[in-house]
Amino acid sequence: MRQSDFDLLEEREVSFPPAHTAEHLLNQTMIRLFGCERSYNAHIERKKSKMSFHLDRKPSRQDEKLIEQEMNRLISEDLPVTFEYVTRDNLPEGISLERLPDDASDAIRLVRIGDYDVCPCIGKHVRSTAQIGSFEMLGTNWDEHEHSFRVRFKIIQ
């Protein structure tokens, strides 16, 4: 399917496409390192961004360093960011639509970052990960009661 097949799809404006693309990478990095779900709360901005994840345990300082290192490794790999248009009935295995609004179109745009991540998204992205710049972790917070891990970061270009 091509984008022209889906006249109803429009890219959603995002404040800073490099940080939005980094959001996709961080989601998949957390999934791979901690076996968690994608972020349940994200606020992505040009100056600084934050994302929160439910985890089984509090990450160590070494884990935090590993997250930052992995993010910068992925960025330097210059992975292509591509789009694929599918219908709800023709989704690849493992793609969840539970976060889409109930009135979302039958047309779904999947964003792929190399072979590393794929998810539904209508935001603007960079063309490849090298265009992100670099990822700097500003800090983290752990909420023991909620088992919530918040990552604060910025993108440096």
C-alpha cells in the first residue's frame, strides 16, 4: 500500500522530530533491556524530554549508563526511518493498536527504524537515526510504590 491510498492520514505535528524519533528508539531499548511495555507517559520537547516505564525493578547506575550507550550506538548506526501503510486487518504480528483512539482510521501508518523498532505513529520523524544527533540522559527517577522509572533526556545536535 502507498500513502496515496490513504487520503485520511496526515502527519501529526511534533515539536522536535529528532527527539520524537529518539522516543521510538528509547521505547524499544527499554523493552529489550527490561522486558517492559512501551512508555505509558511521554512528554517530548526540544529542550528536554521525559518518558516513564513500568519496570519490575529499579535500574542500577550501570543500567542507566547502558541505556545511554545503547541509544547513542543506535543513533550512530544511521538506521533508516521508513513508513509502511497497512489496514487494521493486515497488521504485522506483534503490532498493538490499543493506544490508538477509538475513531482512528482503518489506515495505519507503521514507522520502522531499521530492523530495531516498528510501531503505529503519525508523527514527524528524521530520515535516519544519524540525524538525531546525540542522546544525553539528564537524570532518572524511581517510584518504588508504582514501580515507575522516569527517564529525562535531551537531544544534542
